Amino acid sequence: QVQLVESGGGLVQPGGSLRLSCAASGFTFSSYFMHWYRQAPGKARELVATISGAGGSTNYADSVKGRFTISRANVRNTVYLQMSSLKPEDTAVYYCNVKMARGTDYWGKGTLVTVSS
């Protein structure tokens, strides 16, 4: 069974940094693109970052480009999101995601990031 478990969220001050982790199991991790999404209260879930199976290609939402870095360690079946220069607008629940055949999405339970003074 596919499992995604996020960790690393917490309370940080504006301008601070945080690294999120997503531990994956139940599928051939290196064969799949991995994604980070986020959802703030009252807002739609939005795609934050994407990384290819071998880690050679990445894509970011314009709102986080230059501040966030997605990476993966395939030997550990883990994808990371390094978040820097955090803003209050980054406050959200962050979700790890993988998209399987026939449009089947798998999600972690999410980890809450709160950026506040």
C-alpha cells in the first residue's frame, strides 16, 4: 500500500527557514515524479513544487520560486522541501503527493507550517 508521511512543520518567524520531509513507501519511489502541495484556510490546494524521478528536473510555483527548493534522496525514499525567506503567506498545511496511473493520487496527512511573529 502506498504511504506518504510528512514531517518537519512548525512555527517559524518571517524570514526564517524550515525543511519538510516526506517518507514514501509502497511503490517504486525513483520511478515517479513527486509533488508538494499546500492549502491555506479558506483557499484551494495549490501545487508548490515538482521533482522528476531521478531529481534532474524541478518546477516551482511563481510564489515560491527562488525561496523553496525541492529535492529527493531515492536511497531513503524521501522527498524534501527546503523553505527559506518564509512569509506569512506561506502559512498552510503542506502535503506530499504522488500521481499513479488512471489519475489516482496519493496524499500524506499533511504537516502544518505557520509563519508568524
